[in-house]
Amino acid sequence: MREKCIIWGMGKNYETILNQINFEICKGNIEIVAIVCRSDDRYCTYRDGFPVIVKEGILNGVKFDYIIVSSSQFYKEIKMEAVSLGVSENRIINGEVFKIPLFDFGLYSRLIKNPVTIITDDCWGGYVYHYLGLEFSSPLINTFWDKTEYAKFIQKPLFYLETDLSMVREGDLKAGIYPIGRLGEQGDYVEILFVHCSSFAEAKQQWDRRRKRINTENIFVKMGFSMPDQNAPLYIKAFAECRYRKSLFYNGDENIEGKIYTDRFIWSESKKARVDHYNYFDYMRLEYPSIINVLKLLNGNEDYLREGLI
């Protein structure tokens, strides 16, 4: 589906994303219906074949699906201004996402229309939401798990997520102690570590706000651990039985559906090390040349791996 888009801003950052914008046009993903600028900067009526309008004219007969903000420096200010003009927040996109390797607007817009709730055992989910410029549609942000607790959690995550978060331990910022919470019912509960929160009140406030955004129709489960691990059979069994879309990041060689690792991560008994010295965080956090196309991964495409062996 071709989405009608407005580009807000035609300064320096506009130039950096213009080629990718034109690529998305060629793929049939988008159509640029206008470029927005300030009234005192409007020195032309067309730029690169796109009509140029002033910001006050956005809602005057211009039909569009999304606004692409080309300025990363002033994205927040422009977003607030667009919202004040009556534009919904979920229709405003940071143009920086066009710089993501192998970016595809069709895949990206699917995640806007049908937000993905990422269930994760560490900070990976929050990092991915931030990387993609998407709203946190999961309460599992800036959290960490004991792997055995997480293995239990992913068997029936919606059951635990529907229960209230209660306090196990209060945080103490001066002592470097983070709060711990509990989900579930008496005799059937799991504990979650809020490693980036200074108090349980802070953790619960964030948890309750983000829990409202859970999309039960689009859940993605991520789990990761390094081999060798004495509890590996437990983790693998829990992951295999998880009924949601999922990916397991680990360096074992078991043939498991949803496994993300390639041969470079396989544990070598002779060397007592991985073939590649990087761990999965180096690749999954997308700061290094990543082995995954994260948009394909979250959309359920089978060809999300960027490398492999023939």
C-alpha cells in the first residue's frame, strides 16, 4: 500500500535522507504529497518535484497518512508543533529511521498500525523500540530477569501480565540496590528485576503505564543466553514450548525453530570459546554490523538473517 507522506523540513537533514525517500517512492511504499517549511523560509513552490507548503497549510486540504520529520535535532519540538495543529502522534515519524540499514517503509508502517509487544529477558526490547523510534508497547523496558524465572514467565506471559505488580524489594539508590517486583498469584508467581529504577514506586508507575499498550494480537518473544550453561535444557524447553512468534539468541548448536545464531557463534569445545569473539549483544543491539534485519524479524518474515552459509 502506498502511504501519502509529508516531509517537514528541507534543511541539511532533508538532504541526508532524500535518496532513501526516493528509493521508497520507487518501491511503491510512499508518495510525497508536500514538503513543509516555515512561512519566512518559503522561497519556492516546488523542491525536488514535491510541492512546498507552510506549516499552517498542513490541515488545509492536504490528505496524508504520515509526517516525516527530517530534522533529528528539532524532532521533539516539531512533533509537539504538529500535535498542536491536530496531527496524531502515531502519524509523526522521525526521519532518522530512513538511515536504518535495509529500511523498508512498508514493514515499518505495519509496526505502527499493529504495534508489536516485545517480551524480552533484558534491555533488548527497549533498545529496539528506541532504535526504530516506536512507542514502547510493552512494560518490559529497562528490566532484567533471572533466566529460570523468565523461562517460567514465557510459558504464559499474558497470565502474569494481567496480574498486578507487587513489591518484593525496595530500591536504594545510594546503596546501589534496585527494586524487585512480583507478578502472578500466590504459589504461581515470577520475579522481575527493575535494574534501571531507583524505587519500586517509579518501577510500578512505568509498568502500569506501559502495560496498557500491550497488543495481545502481536507478541514477539526474545530470549538469550550463552553456552555452556547448566540450565540450558530448561531454557531451550521453555522456549520451544512458547507459542508466540519468537527468536532465541544463543551460541548452541541445537536445531531449534526460531534460533537466531549462525555458525560464527557456535561453541567450540576444543577452543573453549566461540568461533567469533563477539557475543550476541554486539550484534543484536545493532551497534555493530548486525546479522539480522530487525524490521523483518519483528514482522515475522522468514528471511530476517543477513548472513548464512551455503
